[in-house]
Amino acid sequence: MYYAGSMMTVEQIYDEVGRDVLMQRLGVSKSAMTNAIAAGKFPAGWFRIIRIACEEAEVRCPEHLFNFKAVKGEAISAEKGAA
């Protein structure tokens, strides 16, 4: 498990939760997973499923790793609760 002070990456979440677990739960191909790693962001639509899988694996699931659209004039914070 990664320490609270370190910045999580998409690849770390895949490694900690398990690629096969995420591929099965999301119903996506290995190619889709590889694309997310290359982009450094998960598609926003994957958030709920990945968050639940992270909670079960006791892995942090920072929102900045998802490709959410920002509200105009509002910056997306890096990682809530990071110290």
C-alpha cells in the first residue's frame, strides 16, 4: 500500500487493486486500461466502480486521477487531504 503522503498514480491503483479485478468490474479491455495508464487519467465514468474497488482494497482513490470536467473558473484540487 502507498503512504498517505505520496501522490498516487493510475498505474499504482491498477497494481494495488489488480488489473484483472478492474477489467472485470469495468467490463473493459486491456487496451482501455493501457490507454488510461498512458493518459495518466481514468475516464470519469469509471470513478464509482474504481472508488469502490479501492475502498475494498484499502487503497486511496484521489479524484485528480479522473478526467472530470472542471467547473468554469474553478481549478481541480490535486489531492484532497494530502499532507
